[in-house]
Amino acid sequence: AVLFTAGCANTTTGIEAFKGKSATQIYSAGEKDLQGKKYKSAVSHFEALDALYPFSKYAENSQLHIIYAYYGTGDLPSGIAAADRYIHL
């Protein structure tokens, strides 16, 4: 257990992995992942973009991409929740 915990200490997860990157960099990488059908990675990019740059020029499109990426992963409940958030915004 100690080795597992120590190994995880150096990995960045969630938003931490995207700090220091611009909104354009995150958005472009997310779009590339969508085109490559790497939907889980795309979700990570677009959710990080939403958290770090909620008022950027990419914010609205990233919400739509999140919906599509969740659909691509087969996670329909998350896709529906993302669509509801988009509608309310």
C-alpha cells in the first residue's frame, strides 16, 4: 500500500494537469482528442477548460463538446447532465 501511495504522489490528476496551459492550448488538445475518438481524454480537457477558464471564448463550445464526448464514451447519464447544464446556462 505504501508503494502504491508513493507512486500516486507524483502523478497529476484532474485540473492540476492543466494548470499553466492557456485556454487555447486546452481547447485545441480537447478537439484533437475528439477527432481521434479519445473521448475520455476530451472530457478531461473540456472540463478543465470549464473550471479554469469559464468565461473564455471557448466556454460555450466546450460545453457542447463535453456533451458529445460523454455520448462517445457511452456515459449517457453524464451526457444528459451536461446537456441540462448547457441548457440552463
